[in-house]
Amino acid sequence: MVEPVGNHYIVARPVYSENSFDEEHEKLHRYHKNFWDNLKLYFRCSRQKAKRIALRFFPIVSWLPAYRFREWILSDIISGINTGLVSVLQGLAFALLVNVPPGYGLYAAFFPVLVYFIFGTSRHISVGPFPVLSLMVGGVVVRLVPDSTVNDTSTNTSIIDQERVMVAASVTFLAGIIQLLLGIIQFGFIVIYLSHSLISGFTTAAAIHVLVSQLKFMLQLSVPGYNVPFGIIYTLESVFSQIKDTNIADLLTSLLVLLIVFVVKELNDRYKAKLPAPIPIELIVVMVTPLRFQQRFLSSRFQAPVAPDIGILQKCIGDSISIAIVAFAVAFSVAKVYSIKHDYPIDGNQELIAFGLGNIVGGAFKGFASSTALSRSGVQESTGGKTQIAGIISAFIVLIVILAIGFLLEPLQKSVLAALALGNLKGMLMQFKEVGVLWRKDKYDCVIWVVTFLAAVFLGLDIGLATAVAFELLTVVIRSQFPSCTILANVGRSNIYRNRKDYTDIYEPEGVKIFRCSSPIFFANIEFFKEKLITAVGFNPLRILRKRNKALRKIRKMLKKGELQVTPKGFICMANQTHESDEELDNNRIEELDQPTSMTDLPIRIDWSSDLPPGITVPHVNIHSIVLDFSAVSFLDFSAMRVLQKVIFIAETDKGFLEKLERCEFFDEEIKPSMFFLSIHDAVLHILLKKDTAPKLKLTEKGTSKDYIINTSNGLRSRENTVSLLFPAVPLQPHRNH
């Protein structure tokens, strides 16, 4: 019963173990589905399930009929035009990262948008090229079609470009297949293994790679690509070795463009609340930049779809997996931000399917991997975009450029495109500021950020990502391998237990230790748990057990020889003291020393805290009960169970925890389910009530006083088997019967 009194409450109830609570309160026995039940349910077919699958697979069916045409269409048109202009220029610029002709970047900005319009669940992200993905695809392109072949007399630049386009398209196609398969098998949860710190460090490292890769276009130098560990160092070495051949005109043009882009983007961020739309600085720069004739890189018609090259697919499986995961992680992270902001759900598995199909179609039409760019999505959302209608309109703008006005962009200098690509890295480069914040808030996350950044910069994006994920999982193992273990004490004489080092007004029942472990217990941390528990109680229970069993063996031997007699006052030694080695006492039965002590065959019950016969010494133990707080223990394995069998009382466990113990045959005659309690306070009160010394407690309940005499054999003597959840006002004093 709970009785509120002002801002206090009084609770009066029995002391519950898990068993007694289940006996008093009727429990529902639920059937837990196993793997085969879930498999049958997954493949079961019904009309409602077919409709639900269709709506989930084609999200457009859900949101398009509910489209508010009069309210949203104008905002979507304005947003689509602005986003389309940015998509065109980013597509051209990011194509340089892939090492393919710039025109193919427009295909990557067009086809995935059409597919996502039908299958995607986010209303605000802008689908298309992303610098990190473009750089990852470019690494595969350079590895399979290196720059050195350009100097071969039997090969010209056009053929090299076509080979590189085919490699980029094949890698993109395979990445799309992987994303589609992951979505079908409901593997969208994989993104949880890529923490914010990891993604931030990885994208920052990718921004550094983008910066270094664009130096050759800004300086107009012939720098080969290095897709190997420490390739960034080789690239910088090649750049600085040719620095005297820099084209000053291109360098000044790119620096001027970069400065203008950075300044205007900063103004857009600072005054975004006052500006009706972000200033389209990329478009303005393209219109006013001096033009120079270069080779034709845009076509007035679409390329015919092609099948991927099987030979290429076999060489880039690992790269495609990395690209697929990074593309999904980045896109889902951005989509989640906008879904929370605008309060609508997104489906991770459906996002995998949407991006997978988009990359399959994009790869078939010789595009490269797509995801979303935060800057481009920010334009679409900040200019009033409500749905993916804005995405379709942006794709229409890209289509116009491909078919009608692309020739106007043909003379655009690559140094200008490189500057535009770098101008979109501002947000990623600013992530360096997170290091200080993370160090103050969580040092583990800070270390993950730094390790991810360094691994991705020096080992490459593919190996760096694998290294970062492995290190992140290692930190989880380390944190669980060395859990936080504390000794608890009662605070304020109530039912609240906290770390005894944190408070002054604490109460610790005599002979009782309360130990909390804040982590799962398994094979990797069981020894650490055991050491912490031994340190907390001040002795090794196994050693004490062996000492007592050895003492019992010696007492039995002395009684049998008549060297020891039992009197009402204790033992009397009838012969001279003899010394025997531990090896003689063990008598080749060492395993019996680890069994619970048994004194049923002795004429008297031995009190280990009193005087023992001469020549027999056993360490004195002033703790009779240990309470383990397992409220934070989510699981344990068989190795942990073997240690727990040495423990007496366990408090606050999950019901599944007990069920697993029963399945593993944990309980026996010594270890019983009744040793598990609903709370720490239940366990402590149970221990105090069942002490052999039968103390007298004076507890207050509902304004009346009751005296409870605790007797081990007769239990609690009172008119009611109910105690208030309060300790006595003074420390317990033992009340001995004479």
C-alpha cells in the first residue's frame, strides 16, 4: 500500500523475493516467439499484409494523394529550381573527384532523384553526388585504371576516360545491389554501428582527401593518383615536387573563386533567417568566371544504358560494400535530422532499397554513386521545399542542362570546378571544432573521432573506415570489460541505496555488503568482476572455504583419535598439539575442499568467529551476506554463472535473467530462486530478518509501534508479516537469548 503524505510517501508491504512476489500476484505466462515462429510470420501472406508491404515499398502512394497542391506547389517549385542549379554545378565539380569527364556528374544528379521520388521516405533530402562517395569511387577508378597508362602510345585520353566511366558505373551498380539486398533482408540497423563521432571524423578526413585531390586542378599539374595506404603523402610529395610548374592564372582564379564562395556561404548561414533564399553563389561564379576552351565533356543526348563489367565487379567487392554503407549512413543521418525537425517517420530499410535502386539505375546510365549532400539538402529545405516534388523539379533543371544548355558550360575551367568542389567542404572542415567539445563531454568519443580521422587520412577511406569501425567496437569491448563496480550503502534511512563514497549520511547493515555491477557479465569481464568483488568484501571466499574444510578435516581426525573432546563450553584438547602439512590434510581430495562446509556429522556446530582448538586457525570473516545489485546487468554467460554460484543474495534482476539461469541449471540445493529479490531493500530486510543472532527491531508503521523478534527457525513473529520500508533510527544491536 502506498500512502502519500505531502511530498513524501509511506510504503507498507511484505519483503518480496522473486518467488514470493510471483506467488502473491498472478502472472501472465506469455509465449515468446522463437526463430521459426518469426520466420513463418514473415512469410505468411494475407490481404492486409500485402497492402502494408505495397505501401511500405512505394511510399509515394501514401504521401502523394495527400499532397496540398495549393499550399505547397509554389514552395516546391522555388525550392526545386534553386536545388537544381546547385545540383548541376555540384555534379560537374564532384565528377572531378571520380576522375571521369564532368558531364557524367549530371547523370549522377538526375537518375537517382527519379528513383528516390518513388521509393524514398524522406521529404527534404536532395539525392545526388556526395564528395566523400565521389572520392571513394575515384579511388577505385584510379586503382583499376591508373594514370600511367595515359602515356602509352597505343592508348588515348578518350579511351582512358571511357574505361574509367565503366569502372565508376560498375562500382556504383554493385553498391546499389548491396544496398538493395541489405534493405530486403531488413538490415537497416547496420547504421547504428556508425556513431556520430565516427561519421564526423570520417567525413572530415574525406574533406582533407578532397582538398588534396583538387590541388592538381587548381595548380594545373600532372599528378598521378595513389589509392594505397599513405597515398595522401605520395600525392603531396608529387605536388610539391612540381610546384614550380604551377599555372599562376588557374591558381589565382581558383583561389578567388574559393574565397568568394566561402564568404557568401558564411553570409548565407549568418543571415539565413532574413534571406528569402540562399544566394546561388555557384551559379553567379560560373556566369562571371573567365572561360577557356577545353575538350567537349557534355552530350546533347543521354548515354545508352550498359551492363556492368563482370571483371570489374570481381575486383571491387570490398570497395562497393564500403561505398554502400557510407552512402546509406550519410543519407540516413541527414534524413533523420529533417524527419525529427518536421515530425514525420522515415524507414531505414526502405531508404536502403531506394538508394540501392537509385544507384543501380544511375550505374546503368554511366553515373556514379549517389547519396545526399548536406549543403544541397539544406538548400532544398531552407528555400521552402515540402516534399520530393521539389526533387523532381531539380531533376528537371538538370535535364534541361543535359539536353539544351549544356554547351554553355563546356568552356568552364577545371580549376573553377575544383574551387566549387572545395567551397562545399566548409561544413565538413568545420567539424574539427567537435574535437574539443567531445573531449570535455566524452573522451571515448573524442578518441574515436581522432582515430577515425587519422586512419581515414593516412590509410585511405576504405581501409580507414574498416579500421575505425573495428576500433569503435574495441572501445565498446573495453568499456564492458572494465565495468563500473561500486559498494552501496543506505542513504537517509530509507529504501534508497547509493555509492557510499558520495554521501555522509549513510547506513551499512552490520555484516552485509551491497555490490553493484553496471555492465553485462560475460567471459571477457568475469575475472575483473571477481577481483572487484573480492576487493569489496575484503577476502577471497574460495580461500576461506578451503581453510574451513581443512579445519573440519583436522577436527574430525582429532575427534576420531580422542585427542579432542566436546564440552558445553567448547573443545578441550586431550593431547599435545601436532602439526600436519596441508598436503597431508588434502589427502588427494583437493576438489572436496571447494564444496560447501558440512557439520552434520559433528557433535557440535562450530562457530568460526569463536575460539577454535589449538593448532587450528581460520581467518575471521565479519561479513555474512553479500547483496548483488544486478539492475544494470542485461545478460550473462555460462562463465559468469559459475562465479555467481558462490554468491548468496541477488537483488533487482530482469525476469529473462532468471529464466536463463533456470535453462542453464544454475539452481540447486544451495542456490535457490528465493535468493533473488525485487529490490536491494527487500534483500537487505530479508537478511536482517533471517540473521542467526535474532536482533530486535523497532519499526514504525502507520503511526503505531511494533516489536519484531527475528528467529531463524520460527520466522517473523508478529500479527502481520509486513514491515515498513524503513530502517530503525539507531544502528542494529544484537539481542541474544540466554
